[in-house]
Amino acid sequence: MFLFILNYFVLGQNDNVNEDSGSQQERVKIRVGLVLNLGSLEGKIVGSSVSIALSDFYANNNDYKTRVSLSVRNSQGEPLRALASAVDLLQTVGVEAIICGNSLQETKLLAEIGEKAGVPVISLNSPASLSLRKYSNLIQVTHDSSSEARGITAFIHGFEWNSVALVYEDEDDWRESMQLMVDHFHENGVCIQSKVGFTVSSNEEVMMDQLRKLKDLGTTVFVVHLSELVATHLFPCAEKLGMMGEGFAWILTVKSMNSFHERTGHHFAKEAMEGVVGFRSYIPMSKELQNFTSRWRKSLAFEETAEFEITSLSISGVWAHDVAWALARAAEVTRMPNMSSTLLEAITNCRFKGLSGNFQIKDKNYLSDKFEIVNLIGSGERRVGFWNSNGSFSNRRHLSSSNNNNLETIIWPGMSSESPKGHTLGESKRKKLRVLLTSSNRFPKLVSWMTDPVTKKIIADGFCIQVFNASIRHFNYDVEYVLWTGGPNYDNLAYTLSSQKDIYDMAVGDITITSNRSSYVDFTIPFTELGLGMVAPKQSGMWVFFQPLTPDLWMTSAAFFVLTGIIVWLIERPENTEFQGSWSQQIGVMLWFGFSTLVYAHIWVFAVLILTTSYTATLTSMMTVQQIRFNSNKDFIGHLSGSLIANASLASTNINATNVRGLDNSTDYAKALLNSSVAFIIDELPYLNVLLGEKPDHFLMVKPQITTNGFGFMFQKGDELVHLVSKEISELRTKGKLNEMAKAWFDNRLPYIIDDTSEPINLYRFRGLFMITGGSSAFALAVILIIWLRDRWEDLMNSIKIFLSRRFVHFRILFARTNHPIPIDDPFGANAVQMAQLNR
């Protein structure tokens, strides 16, 4: 029946054109598609509003050369059906523009196809989302979410409320449309004490249970972001629990109020909402609006859906009227002589006074940024003021003030004119967080626990716990830890947390952020380093220069040096005098020549060669050592037993599974590396940091690879604490406190990470080589000294004898003079002195 009505209006419109003009060629059809959920009340209102608006427009502008012709398709509320309808309209009808409804998913799909086809897509009342900004052919007609967020925040501050509970519809469009408001609350000191989501399928028992929990927390101020269908079931439940009495405050968002329709048959639900305050897009009252609403209401006489009993036009219906007029104006502009504007450009340049006020597209959006504040009383409502686009309140349309004092008196729930006091976060009851704690105790520096002997409660400690406590210290929560006994498979932990929302609130510990787990829960930003690393023992032996070659290779090389010397000796001996002589000389020359083929010089050059080649090898290892280690199939590799992350990383390489060994803790890591039962350890950085902190002098780590997302805290989907705790973690990192905590727990002694390389060559590592070189030089000096002594032994001994005899005579004279002094004038004494001086 409804499709018949739309076709009636369109055909009637075109028939009138033909009769008045007398010539069909004088009118140019501009085909426009209309994709709506015609099974919904909002779809019916928008569809009929567009048709009647076009009839009114062309009745007032009969001289226009163009006529907008509507082609209607029913999406039935399914995004894929809406997409199929749009494709059909483009291919079979050849529409030049498409108008669609308020579903975010439908808007994204139609905007995508409009982008490819170069056709404008006009979305009515879909949530303003950052994800839609990339579409250049999309025009959104909706309310200004930023202005709404500022207005509700100012309203809350005006009554000095510090915390609220957010009751929202757990569906994509509603979650997306509330995010800007949630962010604004956080930035301006409004604490969201709790968040509760409902769906259209939530029954009374579920609603009563969730509302009872909010009441038990002492929550008295609620921001409601629900559709009319869900809200009309929620408020009767709240009334049964005594939450619609004095001392409570309920605030409806703009999207909620805009979705409400004035109709009969809903007195019970409206009466349960008495005292509720709502923000609604402001539509100025005018004679044109009254006349259009009257004609629109009369058109509903053709409807057989009397169950709706609609009494007034919705906000979307008013916007649909103005969009239809903008399309009709733009269509005429594009067909004017000497005009090269596209339909999209003509629409965005439209300026006129419509039913919603001054219609003007800015940045591909028409945003209604002024809101009226209404107070629901009984089954009706009264306006108490406005929130203006300049960021102020007023109780009249043009006078404004920056506070709530200029609003008219509000009648709150319980028919009280005294505003609810609300509760600050410190005054409200402390909420208890039931936290699942990873309980393996394998890395106590990360997570450890013990049972208090008196209270029998779990006491947790470790780096992860310290970060968690620092992140929630401002939020007034009592924490109750519950041990997770499901083993190291934290995928099961995520599933358990998600499936037992009424039992557990979150989980903390050494939990890695993964895409699989994120499908069940929400994670905070990571509070640890990202990625995997490899830890291996440091090479500190004095004979390290022998290690590049195996013993059999060393012996084979030496044998070939000797063999080379023998072959050359056999060839050169008959004619070369250097290879002749005694057998000892020939053997020496043969060995010398064989080993000289290595460096063509003496043993010191051998040392230089080793240093040079070692330097080259070290330089090469800067680019290859990590790949060599990862691709090794000979050495055993250690990893944390039961770790899904380490197992997945090893599976992505060509490492033989039989060469992998599972280890339980940092002590096992150290033992396995030191006794060479494993060549290296592969694990996530937090675990390796524990090992390196305990034994920094024994191990080193290859530069980590960013293949994991680090540790994060795990929350229920949609939990408000995810944003708050993530913000605290970011602040801890910015202020350097996270790094301080890590140093305190891991006692890191930097540097302990090598940048994909081995350590630089130093003297200590080659002390054995220099000992060989020094010993060889000392031996050569000793041989030369022995030969020299042998050749000059007789002369040396004679010189020693002469020296000793002279020293002996001199000693006797000195001894005689000391014991028997002789006068100076004694000739014998004078002669003796002279003789002694001569001997000296």
C-alpha cells in the first residue's frame, strides 16, 4: 500500500507537469533513488515526506525545466539488500543520486558504491563517524554530535554531578554514535561509573537485573542512549525498582529523543518516563511547517497501518523535506545554460530557508547544532531551554547564558523541583573488580601470588601487577583476585572471561594481545615491549678464534699444508739448493714452505690474518647471524612450555620440531643455555627480560622482531575501564614510570641487546692467539740465544774470569787499608796506593 502511495505522488506530480506544459519534451527527468526500510515507521515517514515535498516544490516552481523522479526500493533493514537495491537503481534505472536511511552500515555500503559510480549519496540521520569522511560523494544530514557532547557535559557540570552511568543500545549504530560523547566526558572530568548495554531482545528480567546492579552501586545520574523501542521497555523496569523517584536523574541523548515519535497508545511508557530530561534537534515552529505537517498527516489516511497512530512529523521527516527541495533546486541548476556544475556541487552550493531552518551544506554535511531541552511530564513534554551552537544555555531562542541557571525549572522524577544531588565518585559505593589472575608463578618477577593466611585472600605481586595497580589507583575500585587454573592457554582465559560476564570483570597477568583473543574481549594498550627475541650465551672463551672451524677441519687443513710442502720439496730438491742440505734442514724447509702458503710470511702475519678474517666474519654476521640462528636445524631451541605465541613463531620457521625443547621458567632457561642443552631461547621480550636481568653477564639477546603485540590487560567487551586504564598506561609510559618499574623488577644492565650481530672483537677474546704468538717468539729468541752462547762460550768465559780476578784484587786492597792504615808519607804506602789506583 505504501509503495502505491509513493508511486501515486510521483505519477501525479509528473502528470501535472505534462498537462501544464502540453509538451513532454520541455521537462527533463532527473532520476533519484530512495532506499529505505519501508517496514519501519521512520522509513514510512521519510519516504512520504520526500514525495510530498517534491509535489509542493514543483507546485510552487511550475516553470522549472527539470523534474526529480523518485524510484523507491525497500531495504527491509538489511545492509546487503540496500546495496543490491542501489546497484539495481544505478544499472537499470540510471539514477543520478541516492537517498538512504539512518543505518551506519547501509550508509557505508552505499557510499562505497556511490564513490565508484560518481553518484551523490545522501544519508538521513546516520551517525556522524570518522570512517565516513573518506567518501567524497557522501552527504550526511544529521545532528552535530560534537555540539551534543558539549551540551550534555555542560548540563552535567551545571548540576555539579561528577559521575554518571551510561545506558546504551548494544548495536553498531548506537555504539558508534556515542563514542564522541564518551570521549568528551573523559576529557572534561565526567566519570562514567558504569556502562550497561541492552538490545531489542533484552527481556524484563535482564533489564531488571542490570538496573538493580546500578542501583546497588549508588548510581543516581543516568545518560540514556537508546532507541524508542528499547527505552519504552527500560523505564517501566526502572520505575519498578524505585529508580524513577526523587533523587534520580535521567538524561536522554539527541539520537534517542530524535527517534521518539508522538503517537497515541504509549501513555503507560511515557508516564513511566516522567521527570526525564532530553536533548532534541531544534526545529523552529513556522506556518510552513504546520501546513506541511497537516498535508502530510492527511496523506496517511491511505495507510492501512493504523497501529502506529502517528500524530506528528519526525525530525528525519523534516530533514527529508529539505533534502528533497535541495535536490530539486540542484537538478535545475545542472540543466541551466552555461552551467557546468555537477549535481553534487549544485547540492552543496544550495542556500535556502527550509522547514529545519537555514539549509546549507558545509564540508559535505548538514549538521543541526542547536538543541532544545525538553522535560517529560506525564504523557507530554515541556521545553525548559536550549543548547546553542555557541556553547551556551538559554530559556529563549535568542538569549543565552553559559550555565544552567537560565533554564526553566525542571520537574525531576518523583515530581520534585529540587535537582538531584548525585554522587561524586568518592561518595559512591566502591565497586569490586573480580579479576582473573594468571597463576602459574613460573616467572614471579612478572606475576606471582600467595594466599593471605588470615583473610585467605589472594595477594598478587610482580611487574604486571604493579602496572595494573598504578593504572587503576584513581578509579576507586576494590580488587578481588581469582586464580585462573586453566593452564597457559590464554585463549581459553579470554573465552571464559567473555562467557562469564556476571562472574568476572577482567583478567591480568602475562597475557599477550592477539587478534583471536580480541574477538572475545577488549584489551588495553600494551604495557610491555613488543615482539619476540632470542637469547644465547655470551662467547667468552680464550680460544674463541678456533671456534669458526671444527677440529677435523683444523687437522685436515694442517695435513694439507704439510702435504703441499712435501710435494714442493720433491719437485724442487734436485735443482734448488734451498731444498738441499741435511735431513733436518730439508724437513724444516719443507714444513716452513707448506705453512707459508697460508700467509707467505712469518707467524705474526698468521695472527694478523686471523684478526682480519675475524673482522670480516663479524661484519658479515651483522647481516646474517639472526637468520642463521633462526634457520638452524642442528641446535636445540628452547621456549616457554605451553606458550602459544612461541609455538606459533617457531612453526612459521623451518626449524625441525624435534629440535624444540619446552622450558618452564627463567632458571630452566639459564641452566639449559649454560650446559649447552639448547643453543638459544626464543620467547616474548618480557620473559627474556627476566632472564637477562638475573644473569646479564652470561647472556645476550639478538635484536627483537615486532611479531607480537605485547602484554595487555583483558576486559569485558565494551567495558569503560579499557579506555581509562589505557590512558593511565600511556601516561605512565610518557612520564617514564613504566621504565622505572621495569628496571626495579628486572634489574636490567644495559646494553644487553645486540643489533642482529655478534659482539665486537676485543683483546680478551684473542688472548690465546697472542699467547701462541708470544710463546713462539719467546721460543725463537731462546734458540737464537743458545746458538749465540754456543759459538762464543769460550770468549765469554775468559771475559768473566778477567772481570772476577780484577774485582778480587781490588777487594783485597780495600780490605787491607781498612784494617791496617798506612801514613801518607810512608813511601811503601804511597806506592801501594798508586798500585791500587792503577788496578782500578
